[in-house]
Amino acid sequence: MNKILVFLLAAFVSLFYTSCAQKVGFKVLVPAQIDRMSTVKKIAVSDFSDDRVGLSRKIEAKLSNFRIKDKPFFTVVSRNDLNKIISEQKLQNSGLVDNKNIVKVGELIGAQAIISGNVSPATSQDSRFYEERVRCANSKCTKLESYTVRCIKRVFGLSAELRVVDITKGDIIYAQNLSKSSSYKHCIDDSRALPSREMAAQALAERIASDFTYKLTPHYQYLNVSLLDDPDLDYTDSQEKLLKISLKYIEQGRYDKAEKFLMDLIDSTNAKSYVAFYDLGVIKEAQGKYKEAKEYYQYADNLMVEPVEEINSAVIRINSLISQRKKTMEQFNR
């Protein structure tokens, strides 16, 4: 019986892995979600109200260090310069909630926008439960018995109200309450302790800062695109070999060699195989050559008799990437 189970498990694992299509991973640059931020390249970050987790400084650091193609997207005004102006004008940092004061300070330090905010106290909530365990019931472990242990689940939360004010126009570019939570579990037989509220709050503040920066700046997204590895025609042995070799070179990142073998496959099939055209499109997409990728995807699309999910997705995706690249370049050049 055990041998049968092992055989079936091995067959299932083999089927699982052979059915998974080879994929190509690459990153694509997409525009900032808050498009208007590209018009205000010189910014300042004020001290936030009730900021016990250093959120304002985390955001300031991320914006200062943010680079796209080794170039900064924002110029961040020194915090010392900002605090000096606030002190000279006899303004409280909490007074920056007032748009009039924000504009006044922004004009004095030469910033085009100021980020202000308020951080709520970190929260934590516990719930208790039991988990089942199994142990040996005798010294030889010929029998097993179950038992339960006490556990605790602790959920931490942190939220912050963030705003970006345009100094020139005196209006709000962006305003939103960002919240993050994390949960941890600890059982009496677990050697790992629950983190303190302070430690958890710091980690949540880091996540909020990352999400906020993500909204304001162009950023990279990672894609995993499936290749087609099964012939769509009655390939000859030599044609099958061309496809297999091209896939191996793609796996190794040798797109130049893979492209050569796929072009040979297209020639040998009289340009009738959508598999070759599609895989070429994936290569060009991974290289950032979107117009060439679109052409190959369109060739593959025209050769389809019945819908192929990968090709349909590629046609939609490449048009979106072309549009996003155009918008990203507009944001850079403003």
C-alpha cells in the first residue's frame, strides 16, 4: 500500500512540474500614481504631529534616496532649513496643518510642495486560542496522542493622516489616511516571543513610508510572463529542437541566442507558428523593446485559430506598458 502511495505521489509531483510553463521575470517602470507630484520636484517634509515612530523622517529618507536610472526624482529641502524657518517665524509644527502657514513656510524655503501629517498612537489587540499538537504516547512511540497548547494572537495597527500641499497654488495635491497592521502568534511551546508594541510600530511605520513613497514616485513592478513551450503545429524533429534550444537560452538569459533560434523556427515553419512569434515577443518585452514586442504579439494573435490565454494577455499587457512608459517619460520631463 505504501509503495502505491509513493508511486502516486511521485506521479503527481512529476505532473505538477511538467505542467508548469517556463516563465521570464523582468521589471517594468510605471508612472507615479499621483501624477501631479511630477510637477513639484522640490519638496520638504515637516515634522508630523504625535510622531512617536519617526514616520516623517522615514518618508524624508526614502524620498531623498529615491533614484530612477541613478537620477533623483525629487530634491528634498533640508530638515534643518525647514525647522530654522519655522523657528524664525515663531510657528509651531502643529500649525503646519493650516494651509496658509504651509504656503508661507514653503515660499520662504523655496519648496514647491510640503508634506505634513499626523500619526495616531499604535494599537494592539490580543485574542487567545488553542492549537492541537501530537506527541508519542509511550517510550517507543508506537502510539500517538494529541493535546492542546495555549496560544495568543496579537494584532498591531498604525495609521497616519498624510497631506501634500502645493505651495504655488495653495491647494492639496494629496490627502489620505494610510493604515497598516501586522499579526503575530505565540504559543507556550514556542521559543519566539511576541514583539513589543514599539518594535511592531516601527516596522509598520516603515511600511507606511514605503507605500506613501510608492504613490508619489515612478517605480518598478516585477512581472513573470509565461512562455509557450508546446508546438502549435506538427513540428519536425529539427523544429522541436529549435524550440527547445531557444527555451534553454531564454532560461539562461541569453536572449540574443534564443532570438536567433526562434527566427530560424519562424523561417522553417513559413511563419505559421504563433508559438515562435509569441516567445520572441516575450524576449523583446523583457528587453524593454515594447514596439517590437507588440509586433510579434500581433503576428501571434493573427495566427491563432482558437483563443490562447497567454497571447490574449500579452496583447492587452503590451499596450498598457506602452501607455505607461509614455506617461512615465512625461513625468520625468516636467
